Amino acid sequence: MAVRIGSVKIKRRDTTKDSLFMVSAVMFILFALIIPAGAEKDDNRYAGAGICKDCHEQQIQSLQKSLHWKKAIKDSPVADKGCESCHGSAATHVSEGGGSTRDLITFSKRESARQKSGVCLTCHQNSKEIVFWDSGVHKRNDIACVDCHTIHSGARHNLKTAEPFLCLTCHKEVRTQLNKRSHHPMQEGKVKCTDCHTPHGGFGNKMVKADSTPELCYKCHAEKRGPFAFEHPPVVENCGTCHQVHGSNHENLLVSKAPQLCESCHNTGSGHTSRAYTLQNSFGGAATANKNKFFAQGCLNCHANIHGSSRSPAFVR
């Protein structure tokens, strides 16, 4: 800035720019001093990834088979602080000769399911596979990620055990159903639990991967979808009305044997649908005495198109 005094022109220095420069320089020096000190203090809390293998060699070897130990994967544990990325600071644990675990996350009964899953969600919370985790049945029942997964494994999805045996450790009633003579081929390895269910939560009943049970079943049994001119209401409403999905002692996974199953709905009016199919009205007597109802008289012998028909409202052949 120039100032004229009489006939003399004096150039005055701009102190504003000098002040800004000085402030910037001071702030830069402060940040240069503070940040390394803070970082050094933070680093002192961690023992370092290399020291863990001195005692936990077996765990390190198993971890090396996992995707979590690939440095090429951005933000993987090994690319950060190694074991301490998940287990927390091990400085106290190491300094006391391995005797103290008070600062560690041990993924044992000592921590709650929320705490254990919280470690996993630090990295996986934005995964599309667990969008509905918070609304899922498993979280509400205090199931933690480590109850099904272990990062010390090279197995698919880091599962502790392969399907369906992993799920059957808790769902024992399903194990019983799968051992019945008519069952979905899950133990044979042709169908998996996750083909129908989403274990990480969902809005469907039983966490199925569809808006309704029929829509789920149609993914494999497309021939039952129709459209049909004459629809059988249970087919549209819920396949589970007639079928036990995991297994049954009756053919085709039926919840009970025909004709008892059919008569649970078709038990009114006149004709053969109104007569009891009981032990007293079964094999005894001659055909004309109406006493042989269990002999070659299944409903499906005549009403074969039971899932729907475009020809007959009675679903006959």
C-alpha cells in the first residue's frame, strides 16, 4: 500500500499478510509437534502384530488361511494392527507375561453378544449381507457373529462348520425333521439352509428369502405357480398348510396322510368328503359296505392336479 506525504510517495508494508503468514506457521509447528506425540502415545498401547506368534503360533497359522490376513485387501486386520485390530490392545497382556486379559476382547462368555458383534461390525457394518441384522431374530436372541463364524479359518464365509450342520447345532427340531423318511435333501448336500433363509436378518417370516412362503417355494417348484384358471387356495396362501417343509413321515412332506389332510378342510356337505376315514371305516368289510376307504382310495387318485387346474374346478385328472 502506498501513502503520499507532500511530494514524497512512501510504500507501506501490508501487515495483514504478514500476520496471516505468522499464524499459519505457528499452527503448522504445533500440529507437527502434537500429532506425532499423540500417534506415539497411541502406538504404545499396542504390542505389535509380530509378538503374538511367539505364544499363539497355532492361531496365527490358522488366521493366515483367512481373507482377514491378506494385506492386499484394504482395511483388513493384518493391514492395520494385526491381531490387535480385533482383540484390542495387548500391551498389558504382554507386559504381564500373558497372565492378564483385562484389556483384550477374548470373544468368550466374558463379553456380551453385542460387544463381540460390534468388533465385526466395525468393518462389516456396510455390507449388503447384513443390512437387516438389527431387525433379525438372531440378534434379538443374543447370537453373536462368532457363534457361527471364525476368522481363524479358510472355510467359505469363515463358517465354523458347513451347512446344514452349523444351523442344526441350535435348531434341533429341524434335525429331527430332516431324519424323517420324506425330507428336503439338505443332509445330502443338494439344498442348504441359506438357499431359503437369510441368517443375518430380514422382514420375511422365519427370515425366508421371499415376501411369502409360496414365493419362496416357487423358486424351485415353478410348475406349481400357475397361473391356473382354477386355483387351490392353500397353494396361493401358504404351502405350509399341507407340507412340512423340513421333513415328514408322510410322502411329499405332507403334514398328515391323505385323505385325513384333505378332510381337514373338505369335511362338510354330502358325498364321500363328509364320511369319516377312521379305523372303524377302513380295511374291514366288502367294497359295497363302504368299509374299504383306505384301500386304493387316495384323494389324489382322482384329484391329481391339486395345486391348480385350467380344466377342472375339482382338480381332477
